Amino acid sequence: MKKLKEIKDKLHETYQNRLKIRLKKFLSKYYRNCKYNKKHGNFYICVNKKVCEHFVCVCDKNSSFLTCKEYECKNNEKDITEKFRKDVADPKICGQVEPKIAVLLWVMHQDKQIEEQTFNEEPIVEKKPKSWIKRWFGN
């Protein structure tokens, strides 16, 4: 069984890696991250009047969003980091969104309970159930 320090180190490493991935995903130049693109069903429509004056612009991965001069990212690093912290703090969301972190937190919590039990209390000894013979005859 791994020691608590090893689990903490792995948790810190996983946390930093997952945060880095989330920052990269939401700060990269991508059509879903553009401030002017609004989702309509399965499509993103550009609502910037400078780009689409007289017609509707569908913005997707096949369009020219990479060369768009009006592109502005709707996300910022502070908001993404804060959302990530909130997701990790809530066990229900963390288990769905960041399962690797949730498992490490769960293992740490279990280890802390075992440590508290070992150092602060007498160990709980589970009683073995009586055999059916002893139950039947009352011994």
C-alpha cells in the first residue's frame, strides 16, 4: 500500500496536469472558444457584424476561424482555474468531471481515517458471526 506522501504527490501532479489540460482546451484558438460564436443546435453561428455583415456565418472546425482577425477568446485563466477548483471541491462533480482526482482524494480520505483510527482510537474488531449451530443451541 502506498504511503500518504506518495498519494499526495500523485494528487498534486494529477491536479496540475488536469488544470493544464483544461487551460489549454479553453484558452486555445478554437471556434467554440470565440466570444462571438453562439451555439444553435449543432452549429456555431458568428454574430460579429464586422465578420458577417450581410450573411450568416457558420463557424466550425472546417471554417477559417484560425485566420479570423476578429477572434476573441471568451474564457480567461482566472475563471477557468476557479471553475476547476469548484469542480474538484464538489465530490459529485469531481467524480464525473475529474475521476482520477476523485479517486486519489478518496484514497487519501480513507488513509486519514485509518491513521486516525490507529493513533486515536482502539481498533474496531469485527465480531465473527456465530455459526448456525451456536445460534441454534445458544452457545
